[in-house]
Amino acid sequence: MKLLRVGTAGAEGPALLDRDGTLRDLTGIVPDIDGDLLADASALARVRAAADAPGVLPALDPAGLRVGPPLGRIGKIVCIGLNYHDHAAETGAAVPAEPILFFKAPDTVVGPEDPVLVPRGSRKTDWEVELAVVIGRTARYLDSAEEGLAHVAGYATAHDVSEREFQIERGGTWDKGKNCETFNPLGPWLVTADEVPDPQALPLRLWVNGELKQNGTTADQIFPVGEVVRYLSHFMTLYPGDVINTGTPAGVAMGQPDPKPYLKAGDVVELEVEGLGRQRQELKGA
């Protein structure tokens, strides 16, 4: 299923994109797309049954209708740094022996076509297309990558916007360059795991002002999705509705020759993970 949330910011309602590409209203079936829904097999079964039954779900007119983040009430966003061989190579970093972790606050999440704000004083705002993993079952001390995949509810396209000076040159952890307002566009869809048979076979692409900048594949991940979930479960409990941003392939501004083409107000970024939907953001000043 392709689940999404539509409406004004903070008042989104649950919806579904059916097999014919028609947007359907889910408000009569479930209150929201969130961790509670993803952990409730009977509620998900109701959604599936309604989606398969003709005439049960009202059609929505997408014209002028904002698409918000496909997941509400996100618990935490755990991010994996330097998780692609080609990205590590372009930045001159050693391939990590274990996953590099940092966090994004849930309030950085915006819809897939909402504006992204360049922070005040920023000189190095950068782009990163990523595969986002959404947890559907509580994960604690998992034993295998296969168990890790079994705890995934679905996948989404994510944009891990980063401010490199704040992240690297200002001391402390990476988090200060990762948590600026609007720095995690998510969506348009949460695609359930049954529709993604192999999360390690997904092309990712990103364009800036129409120019292709990133063109990678999750096959290049150093730590694949199942292993990332297993690994994290030994350091923290993962709950339904938690999100994992799994890293970005080569092609970021930081990895390009000087003068590096960092983002500025007026730029337009478009990105996609194949099968998970496309995003478009105009950059504006904070």
C-alpha cells in the first residue's frame, strides 16, 4: 500500500493512493497514519480490505491539496552517516567499521513539497537523498538482519538536508548541522514493506535546478537495512513510528570541487527513491 497524509500543516488526514493512482480518503477507516496504526495488524487489515473493495473509500481531488509527511507523531529519527561506499570515497572518509549514528528531531520533518529554509548565516547548506525506513514492531536486541527487516513497516523518500559548516566546523556533534528548521522533508508516501521486496535494489536520484547531482543505488550501502535495524536495537529500543534515515550516495555538494555549489535561496531541489515517490522543494531564507 501507498499511505500518505494530506491537508494543511498540522491538520493532515490519512489517505491512500490506490493501484490506479487515485487518491482515496481513509478518515472513515483510521484516524491517522502513525505508529499506532503500523503496530495494529487488524487496523492495517481494515485499510487493505477497504482499499480492495470498490466504492468503499471516497476519492479525493488532489488539485491544490497539500501532501504532508506520510507519518504522524514520529517518535525519533535515527540517521546513519557515511553509509555508502561512493559517498565515503568522495568525502575522503574511511569506510566506518560500525554505523555512524546521529539524530534528527521529529520537528525537522516537513512535507515533500514544502519549502526548505536556508538557516540564517548558512554558507554550506547541502542536499542528501536518502531511503527512510519506518519501524512497525518494537525492536530490542535483535539477533539477525533478517529479524531487522521483519520489524520494518515500510519505506519512504527522505531528504537529509545538512549544513556542513554547522555540522563539521563548529565543534561538538553532527546534530547542530542536521536539525535546522525544515531539514527533513519526508514522503510523499509510506510504501508498505510488502511492496519493496528488496530494499537493497532501489535507485536514488537528486537534481538541483534541473541538473542531476546524485544517481546511486541502495546496493552500495555499507550497512544494509536489516543490519542497520539489528545494530540499532542493541543501543536503543526502536518503536513503531520511529524513522531511520539510512544514508546518502555520492554527489553531495561537500564532495564536489571548489567552489562547492551549496544551496541558496531560490534553488529548486527534486529527488526520488524509485517506487517511493518524488519530492520537490524550493529553497527560501529562514
